[in-house]
Amino acid sequence: MSKRKNLQHKVNRSLQTRLLPHKALLDKRFFTVFPMDFALQVTKTCVWKQLERPNRSIYADVYVPREKRGLMPIMAFLHGGAWMCGSRTDYCHVLFNSFAILGFLIVSFDYELLPEASHENQLENVRDMEHFLRRQLQQEFQDLSLSQTIIVVGASSGAQLALLTVRQLFCLMLL
């Protein structure tokens, strides 16, 4: 077995092991071997929130999967970084590729960071993300059939922010 195929096999086995308790997420397509060099390209960088003080914009990167089939669920990603650093470009490529293969539209968000913003501001940012996803994103990508299903995924501090702002219509996955 070549090194590349061996690495792909290990990644897929790891994903199977971590997700086995979550039977609702089990799907044969999820565990297929995908090429490790499958590079997602940012389809569009959007201003998702405009701050009044200081006058600046907060951005989100949108990744549209190559295969567009039927209603496309949305995966919202919140980066980690101890609430003080990090950006929307800091993400797990294997995770994003897995969701893209399943047909998810992926949105990776920036949010206000400490110490310039308070923890309450960060929680407000995450709550405001739903408005962006349900209204603005629908308008930005009118040519796509977007589902109302939103899965919030976070890494480290981003997972904690997602957990504190869970809404009834959101599903939650922590890394």
C-alpha cells in the first residue's frame, strides 16, 4: 500500500472511530476514501457584519462544494484561538473536505476577538451569524438551493462559543 493510500486509510478510520457514537451522521459516502490533495477554494469572501465602533467589517469565507445536488445544508465553522487570535482561514482541511463531499455549503466565520471585544460581544457575533446565514447568504447565492439545516462546528474556543449559543434550529458538533 502506498504512503498516500495508507494515510487516506488512517484518516478515514479515524473519522469512523470518532463518529461511530453519532449514528445519525453515519453515511457510506462520508467514509469513502477521498484524495488528500482535494483543495477547497474560497468561492466568495463576504462581509457578514459591520461594526460601528470601531468602524470595521467582519468577514466570512464561503466554500461551495464541487458537486451541487438538491438542497444544500450549511456548515458554519468558528475558528479556535483562545478567544484572542485565529481567523476564518484556520481550519481542519480534512473536516472541510468531508463536509464538502457530503454536499454542505461551508461558511468559515471571523468574529471579534479579546481583548478589543468582550466575551458578550463574541456571543452576540455568533447569534448574529444565524441572521447572516438565513437571510444574507440566501441572497448572495440565489442560484443555489440552500437548506434551512445549519450545523455549527467549532474548534477549541470556537466550539465553546458555538455551545453557548445553541438554538433550537441548530445542530452542534464539537471538535
